[in-house]
Amino acid sequence: MMLIINGSTDDAGHEDPGHPERPERLAAALAGVEDLHLGDDLLAVAPYSATRSELVRVHESTYLDQLGAFCYEGGGDLDADTYATYDSWSLAQYAAGAGLAVIKEMRIRGDGVGFVAVRPPGHHALRDRAMGFCLLNNIAVTAAELTSVGERVLIIDWDVHHGNGTQAIFWEDPNVLYVSTHQWPLFPGSGAPFEVGGLNALGATVNLPLPPGATGDVLRQALDETAAPAIDAFKPTWVLVSAGFDAHRADPMADLALSSGDFAQMATFAASFAPAPGRIALFLEGGYDLAALRSSVGAALGALLGSDPANERPTSGGPGAEVVRSNRDAREIALRIAHDASQ
Amino acid sequence: MTDAVSSRTNPDIGGEVTKLGAKPYPAELECDIVTVTGVKLHMRPIRPDDAQSLVNFHLLLSSGSIYRRYFAVHPELSPKEVEHLTTVDYADRFAYIIEDGEELVAVGRYDRIPKTTDAEVAFLVTDHYQHHGIGILLLWHLARAARPNGITHFVAETQADNRGMLGVFRDSGYPLTTSIEDEIVSLRFPIQSTEQSHAHFLRRTTLFEPAEPDDGESS
């Protein structure tokens, strides 16, 4: 199986000294790819900058203008967490376009696993606002391209933070099923189990919040018991993953307790819903411990490519089993109320 | 055992009226407190030389606690933020810290909203000391520090499901005015000592005051 990755883009211009979302992250993720020793089974597609028409599917035109102008005026802090530099606008457009280039190659080949290794990350970016280190919503740009040609897109977001931007963008879109596992309470504060999608897409949002300390077995339980039935019913034609690796136990940004072996299992879970070869791509989101990021990227991609890096053992025994059950109940009640209200 | 702490001084009794503006370090506001589990802690106004302690404190907080306080990821404090947070004028901007030995375990602060008699109040307590009632004690003492400086009301915002924080305000005895928008609860309340807030303070003092003699500041 071939790994199809976006071509190298010099991302060094998007940096704020001391900020955890830093260029070394991308180097660590790519080191995780190198650890797989793929040889000729690694294909780097040419860098591609998303066009205006591709971006306005998921972002407001005025926001794009404002962000571009902000960067060209020298950049600065967009909010308490999010920065932009002079180079960020250009780099963000390449980050948003990388997924488009990867799926284009995959569609031509009808095979392969995609890895969109970019920064800045994207899943917090809203239609009209940067947020949570994210400027443009990279995975949403690709999902919108796929739905524009009639595909049904499953997005699994296993970043430790809820992907509020992705959820909001596709809230009313019945052709995108958004599934998120994330720590709660935690930034950005959204992602409650009763958030199940808008009236045009009831059930097409699945939120699986988990308490601090939760281990891989609890996440798998949540995915198996709550997400899998919804995904089976949805019948996706493509699977995209918001692959943040900050749920790793070593990550300084949050308090879930996963290992690289857990990411391998979650990747296998995601791939099991791809209806054909060449229909799954991972998008780098968070992950701020460089060693954990490297090992977890290797583990997740290795699981999809049949490689077998020396992963940490999957974890178990953490809290949250009762939360999984109550989340499922809350989701069912919310769906019932929404259905009744829409009659 | 209830979730509360006790102070050796009564902040709701009020303080001396002083003129507005920057003040010297108010050492007279230092005091000891005792948690319901019997742990003795020290409370004092913040100083610029607390900068490193504040950085270390922030690094020890859980991701959830940071989110509850800042509504953001806010992974670390920048040098500019640290300077801002530790350099206060003890009038329009004031902060208390609580120490367990050398370790900073809680911070509470108020910042006057410019050209008003309102001030925004906020607390941050390490995970280990949450649900020990430290927040309510910080609130009372901040109110005591604020009143002589012409501040009449505190305002605060907290997430609607943050029951711990909402409980601090509810249990303070101050009459709350609340509103909710987008899952954020906004509170505003007068901070003058009321019969109810005084009674709440005395109840905790009776329950948890250490046996040793009072230092004379409380009534």
C-alpha cells in the first residue's frame, strides 16, 4: 500500500517563539513517516495552494480578506491562543490545498493512504474566525470538495480537543458525518453528546466527550457502541481523519492517557469504514510532545500500511466507561427530541 | 465534611478607607487560612517577585482547569502576561495568592472595569485544592480589599456547567444577578457586607477555625 503525502512546504514562516504550535511539530510528524521506511511506497505530491473558490465553500469571503490583510500587515495575535505572521496567509492556503492535492492523486490511482502533514492545523477554524491555533479549516476544504462531486464523507476527529469549526461548518450538511472523541472539560467547550447536528442533518454529528485520564479501551468502547452504528447507517464513500495526537499521555496540552498503540487501533477502526482502497486520508491537527507525535504518526500510518513499528501497548483501565453510557443516552434523547420537534 | 475553608480574619467586616491609586504592598492583608481537611495555608497579596511561582503554578494546572479559567488553550503564560499579572496597584487591580509552603496553589484577582465601580473577579485553584472551598475565601477577601477602593460590585463569567465555580458565588451570601448566553453565565453582585454574607462567613469560621488564639483581626 502506498502512502500519498503532500509535498514539502517550508512552513518555518508560521512561528511564534515559545508557542507550542511550532515548526518542529511537522518535522516530528514527518520523522514518524520516515520511521516506516516506505521506500518506493512513499509518494509526495506537489504542493498546492487552495484557490479562493475552494476556500469559500467553507469560509466567508470577508473572513478570507480580513485574514489575508492581517497577515500582510505583519500579523500578530488573533485571539488568546492563535497567532498569524506575514507568511501565515500563504502557508495556510497551502495547508488547506494539501488535502485537495492528496485526494486528487488518490482518486487517479484508486489506491493508497493519504497523509496531509501540514500546519497550521485546521479543525477549530470557523467559517468566519480563526481559533485554537487554526486559520483555515483544512479538512473541511477537502470534505467540501468531495461532497461537491457527490461523495459522502465520514470525518473522524480524534484530536483531544473538539473540532468545533468542522462541526459548525457541516452542522446542516447530511453528506458529512462528523464523529469526535475529545476530552471534557477542555477547550473549546463544545462537543456535548446532545449536539447531534442541525435539522437538515440530524444524527450527522456524533460527539464522544471523555473525562481526563480516559484510556484507549474507553475510546474504543465509545467508538464501537455509539459511533459505529451511526457510521454504518451513513454509508460513507470517503473517510477523512482529523488526526491530532494530543490525546497521547505524554502530551502537555491535555490529560487523556492514550499510547501510540491506541492510535494504531483507532486508525484501523477508521479504515474499516472506507468502502474501497484509496478512500482514507489522515490530516495532522494537534500533538505537542514531539516524541509522542513521531511515534503516534508512525503507529497510525503503520497500521494502515501493513507496517508494524514498535508501538507502545494499547492502554486500558482509565475512567469513563460510565460516561460512554451516559453520552449514548444523552445522544438518543437529543435525537428523539429533535425528531419530534421537526415533525 | 463540607466543602469549605476558614480564615483567621473576617473579610466581611470591612477595612480602612484609603485613597485611590497605587499603594505600597499591603502586608496587613496577609493571613493564614485552614482548609476543611485541616491544611494550613498562607494567603497574601501578590508581588512582582512571585513571577516564577506563577509560571510554575500555571504549568501544574490541568488542561481542564486552564480552560475553565481562560476559555482558551492558553498553554503557558508569556513574560508580558506574567508581568501584568504580578504587578498590580492594590487598588484598581489586586490579586491574592495562596501558598502551601513555598508552592503557589491558588490565585484570585479583581480588575476594575475602567471608569466604573465594577470589577471583574476570577479565581484559579490547583486541581489538588479544588472543592476545598478556597474559592469562596478568595472571593470574600477580594471583596474586603476592593471596598475601600471604591469598588461596589463584582462581575464574573463562568461556564454554565462549571458547578464548582457557580457554587462559590451561590454560597458567598452575596445577592447575585445572573444571565445566561451561549452557555456562559454572567454574574454581578454588590460586595458590601450583608447580614447573609456575614452569617455565611461566621458559620465557616465556627466550623473550621483552628483552635489556636485569634490574631485579633476578626470580630
